[in-house]
Amino acid sequence: MPDLSQTQPFAFACEGGLVLNQPTFKMQPGQALELQNFEPDIDGGYRRISGFRKFINHIVPQTSASTEKLLMVAEFANKVIAARGEKILSSASTELPTIIASGTSMTGSGTITVDSTTGFSSSGTLQINSEIFTYTGVTSTTFTGVTRATSSTSAAAHAVDDVVSESWTERDTGRTNAGKYNFETFNFDGNDKFIVVDGVNDPTVFNTSLSATDVTASSVEGAKFVTAFREHMFYAGMSSTPQELVFSQPFDEDAFNTGSGAGSVKVDDTIVGIKAFRENLFIFCENRIFKLTGSSSSDFAVAPVTRDIGCINGDTIQEFAGDLIFLGPDGLRTVAGTARIGDVEIGTISRAVQPEIDKNIKDSDLFESIVIPDKTQYRLFFTNTTDAEKDTEGLICVLKGKQFEFAKLKGIKPSTTGTFVTTGDVKAIHGGFDGYVYRQEKGNDFDGETVDGKYRSPDLTFGDPGIRKHMQRVILNYAPESRIDADLFLRYDYESGDAPRPAAYPFDSSKVVAVYGASTYNTGTYGGTSQPLVRQPVEGSGFAVALRVNDGGTTAPYSLKGFGLEYQVGARR
């Protein structure tokens, strides 16, 4: 029988992140045995992540009728640059909407009559609903030379007043069998430029007008990786010379006269990625990591960083929190430069979630990553191209102080990623297998699909695993951005088959009874500036108890800050 004379309190803050390499009874109460689509919040707690939505409502045109994933998303010259199939395209800097003129409808080819064509190009690509058109001419109120149902879209009847807007513009279509793209923005001569490589074709350079010029030197044909360093352009990943790094003359990405400062260096392993960082160019290989030092061809030198570890995939390399982060065979690692010149140390940071990493390295054929700077957050996406989007997994890594905390992602399937800044606004975007460009950290759902959020605490014994606890109440301390709509579950005695399994307790924030630090018990109301408390009566007993929170709705994110539990002591076993 419980001791009714006294109710015992127990409380913990949500901190420490996902931990999968410790037995549950060795974990700290605030750590999580399950943490899916909740991110460790730099302001404390676990925040249900925001969603993603289409960044541009128009699908990127594809080369053929077959389904083609996006191979690149980037930003340059105030436009989104995307690659799909054999095409490189740019978005309109602004959508220039017009509408089908009154009294007409769009049913055939040849001409579209609209209210106005002001601002549109003399020829180009249009979109009405999901159908893409090309046109070859304009008058003040018509698009002429119209070809319907291009880029593998289907013709459909369009009504009066349907919106007609500018779609994607082809910038380079002379590519064949293009692979995954890598790119670099640079300025050698006072003019911004954008260079892309795809592992098969010649590198291509775009000016701010998005005119394209190929780099035709045979030594860099088929480069997979490109970066600017010390006013030279470095190319790597050529299939015929996978261990070679070729660099151009200074201030000229398309000149390779060795007498004028161009050259090459070789390493003894296959290159999988290159990244300029601080005063060095880091060369990531399958089994080793090198760094190139110096300021010009006269003193460029390559030295090993480590011969004991390599990089799984170059698309995992990101500058993050003052370091470089990448995926090695034994987990996420950083390359951290110290105050001692030339001293570089390598450290594994992801031991807490290594089982998840091991599983996904084995099962994935595509790796992507982004950085969200204002959250000191790195996101790693593991993709098996045969998996449905809802089943695709990833990891969130957050630097909080000097500690890395982790969570699991599920339901985002990027084929390519990019992070760019426009007028101070950091945009984390990804390209989809469906041909659309999406922006992460927008909305409350995954482009119309629910965010499958899950949290599970360790199994809590309150310091004495031999005493039965009769649970009376759970108190949730949370930070709202809107109303919370989630279910609480209590699971007893390590979720054994004969332990009680009470039904879900819905958390309804419209019934918040107190606001911590601002209200008097049982008088507070939802919407205060401090952190509300949800007090939920519960049932059941056990020697250990775990808390689960499931969020499968589309309400705005919120942060789980901590939990309080009230229980009465029962008999010792």
C-alpha cells in the first residue's frame, strides 16, 4: 500500500540530448532515450523542430520524362540556382504574376492572352498551376509561340483569372550524364562569379548575368570538387587522377600555365572532398586527411593531418562553430585548430549516438548536410534512395557551451542541400527527389505532412530501484510558440510485458493552470511570457517509470523545458 502521508516530488530539466550508448539506468534524468524531431535548444530544453515548405512553388524542369532528382541548390546573383538532369537553371528574382485575361481560357497551344506581360522576358518559361510552358515572344498582352506541357508536365485546362508567373530559366543545357554538383562563389577580379563541377563535364563559370563559360582544360575535366584558396581555383576528383589536386594560375580560374603559378599536388589516397578553412586547404580522402599550406605555388606544401581516419562523404563537410565537421567511419568528427601553429587535433564527438550512425552508414547511399548558424546546429541526412520520405532519417548536432547534444531527424529526404545568406537572412534549403526546392525552418509541418515528434526519458527510479512508486501527477514545464497538442505516456518497469501501460494523457495547453514565476497556482492563463506548467493527473505504479511525449500534429513548435513528478512511496520488493 502507498504511504498516503506524504507525496514525494522529483524534477529534472530536459538537457543532454539523445544518448544511445549507455544503459538506461546509467543515464542522467534529463537525457533522452528517444528524441526524434525535437532539437536540443541552445536556450534550454528540447524544441519540436519547425517544418519545411516549398521555397519556390514551381517545379524545376527536368531533362526527360523520367523522374530526376535535384542535383544542386544554391544562391547566386539574387537567384536560386538549381540543377536537374542535364540542366542548370535559375529562378526568377521575383515572381512576376499576371492572370489569364477575362473572357478567355487557356486550352490550346500557340498564344496565351493575359492582362499584361510587363516585366517578363521576351522569351522564356511560364507556369500556370502545375503546368509548365515555354514561349518565344511577347506582345503587351500575349505570350506567343507557346509550347504546352513542357518539362514532363501535363496539359490541363486553365480558367480565367488563373495566375501566370515566370518559371525557371535554363542557363546551361550542354551537359551530359551529370553527377552530383559542387559549387563555389568567388571574386578574383572585382566581379562575383559562380563555378560548378559535376564529376563528368567541364567546370562551368557563371557571371552575375548568369552567362556560362566552360573551363576546357583537360586536366580538370570531370572534376567533382572545387574551391577557391589563396586566389587560386583548386579542382579535385577527376576520374583519371582521383588522388590529384589541380590549381589554376592566381586570379584566373581558367588558366593553367605552370610558369605563371598553376600546378598540381598529389596525395596517396582518393580525394572525397576539399575545404578551405582558416589558413589551410583541407583535403579529405577515403582513409586519410591532409592539409595544404602556403600562399602560392612557390611554397604550397601538403602535410598529413592523420593517416588513421578518412571521410565517408565530402557532402558531410561543413564549417561549424569555428571548426570543420565531417562524417568519418567512426562517427562525426571535428578538425580543430589550436593556438599552436600547425597543431591540429582530431576528435570524435558523436559517441552518444554511434549506434544510430553505424546503422545509417550501412543503409544509406546518399549523405547531405546543412548548418543553421543561429542555433549552432549541424544537420546530417542519411538517405536510402529507395526509402519513402517519411522513413528517411538524419541527425541533429547542437553545440551547447562546450558540449555537443544530439537528436534524430525523420521525414526529410533531400537529394541535395545548401545554406546561403540574403540580406542577413540565413536560408537552409534542400532539393527534393520530386524536383522542388524546399526551405527548412519554415512552417509547422513537412510540406503538408505531420512532424512525427517523439521524446522518451530514461527509466527513472528516483534513487531507489527497490521501492514501488505510485504515480500521482506529471507536471510539464514548457515554452510555447502556440498551443501544444501532444500526448503523454507513462511506461513502467522498463516497458516489460507485465507492467501497467496506461492510455495516453493528452496535453491540452488551453487548460494550462499556472505560469511559472508569473502566476499563482491554479490562476495562471495560457499565453504568459514565462514558461507555463501543465499539471496532469496520472495513474499506475512501478519500480521505475519513463515518460513519453508523442507529437504528431501540425501545431507550432514548443520546447519541453523539464518535468516534475509527484508520487507516493509503496512497498519494497
